[in-house]
Amino acid sequence: MDKNDKRCEWCNSEAAMETILPVYWELPCGTRAIQITDVPSVSCEECRMNYQEEQVIGEIEDQLMLVDTSQIEKVITHKELMKLPRMLKRNYFRF
Ligand SMILES: [Zn+2]
């Protein structure tokens, strides 16, 4: 995908730019939330919306389902999160 041709998913403006942002994320178990830093995000100068694209959200959700979340500190970088070893929790697969 051409990075310079990104449109805002909210207002369809071409002023949307790729950026990295910290995101608060509730764990699948629902007992606590963590902060994930350096998450690939989109920032729109037009409507001021900051958001993550569906693919990024899906990857994070899948990863949190498959790793041992008790090992995650309050704050983790997106890169660290994606590198965590996955456990085999077969029943959690959605596909
Ligand atoms: Zn926008």
C-alpha cells in the first residue's frame, strides 16, 4: 500500500498519516488493561482522529489470546508484544 495515499477511515480525508502511538488495551481476560507503545497507527489532521487499522488491531487481539498475558508488564512495546512466544491454546483459535 502506498503510504502517501492513506485516507482517513473516519472522514475520508487525505490528511491521514501513518504514525506510531501508545494504546491502552484491555486484556482478553478483562481483569486489567495494559499500555502498548509504538503501535502502528493512523493520525488524521482533518478530524483529529487517531486510530489503528483493522489489521493491526486483529494482530494484537490474536497475539493477546495466544500469549501468557500474566507475563506482560503494565507497559509493553508493540514489537515486544509481537515477539512473545505463543502458547498452544487450541480452543482459542477463531479459524
Ligand atoms: Zn479524518
